[in-house]
Amino acid sequence: MMAARRLLNAETMHADSMLDTTPSPATGKLSDRVYDHVLGQIILGIFPVNSRLPSETKLAEQLDVSRPVVREALKRLREDSLIASRQGAGSFVMRSPAKNVSEFAPLQSIADIQRCFIFRIALEGEAAGLAARDHDAASLRRIEEALIALDRTLEDNILGLEEDIAFHRVIAEATGNRFFAETLSALRSQIAVGIRLNRNLSLIQPRKRIVAGQEEHRQVFKAIAARDEVGARQAMRQHIENARKRVFEGG
């Protein structure tokens, strides 16, 4: 446990730099910044599960934005199942991202990490389906080798970030369509943040969590090897959705 902690601490920012939940002045929709702010407050426990959020009017005043902007941000938080509205009572926190999430990622990045997971579900699900349909013997062998490399990271109890990224990359390459692999390459830094966060959290939780993730990788490989296009697409989509849930729903 201590070794894992040292590894994680070496790869993360100091906690003091993560506690500022003031909406970022960076460019982007105001509602995105309000979403990020409220999500950050939920993660820190300032708005704990089952607590009532401030009213739209109060949030608008606190954050110096209009009520429609706040309303749009709250709508997205409801769609993400983080909050729920109760008639005549306001909005209440329904769930919080996994415990310890703020130790491994700046709060300001959490919302974008979630958006990246959702994008990956669409992109990589299709890539896995096409890889099942179009792979050749050499590309299937590379996927299997990447899976074996991931197995070794479990045996050695190490982070396995590069091995995880490589597994997803070789599947994209197996489609025979360079745009899948090039898109993953272009988004590598953003994708790596989500994978690192998920695997960091897994290393400090019961081993069954990271084993479950590896079994999901194995199911993706089996479907591709069987040329089961529908099964591979579904297995990859489910794997990335489960990773998202393990971070954002504490699953």
C-alpha cells in the first residue's frame, strides 16, 4: 500500500493546488464553468450526498452569471445522475465521484475527464467493432501481446498506464482505418488523464476492482478474436462506461 501511495504521489499535483473551486476564467461556455464548479464542490464534500444545493438564484449571484446559465449547468448535472430535482424543494446531490478522486486530478479537470470518457465510448466502441471485422493475424497478435503486458502489470501491482493505452491503440490500428489510431494519438494526453485516474484509484482499492477492469479487456479481445463485431463493440463500450462509473459513481 505504501509503495502504491508513493507511486501515486509522484504522479499527482500537490493537494493545495486542487482545492480552489472558483470557476476558471478560461475560455468556454459559462455553463461549463458552473458545472465544473458545482461538481468540484460535490467532490470536496462541500455539497455532500443528500444535501440540497443552493437555489438557482443564489448560485447565479455567487458565480456572477445569469439564472439560465445556472439552469443549463444543473440540467447537465441531472443528466449525469449527480443531482436530482424534487418538486418544490430544489436540487439535491444524489452521488459523488469516487472517494480519493481529488487526490489524483485537479478539480478543474474532472468534468472534462468525464466528457472524454463519453467520447471514447462512441469512438472506441466503433473501433473495436471494426477491428473484429477487419483484423488480420498480425494485428490480432499485437492485441493479444498488449493484453498479456497488462496481465503482467497486475502481477507486479504497478500502474500500467502505458500498457493500458497501448491495448486501446493497437485495437484502433487493427481497424485498418488510420483515422481511429490518429484520433487516439491526437487525444493521448486527455485519454491518459482518465486512464491514470481510474488505475490510480484501483490500486488503492480492493484488488477485485482492477481485476474486473482487466477481465473487461479480456472480453474485448475474445470478441475481436471471434470476429464478433457486435460483441466487440458492446464489450468496449461497456468497458469504458464501467471505467467512467468506477471513477464518477464510486462503483
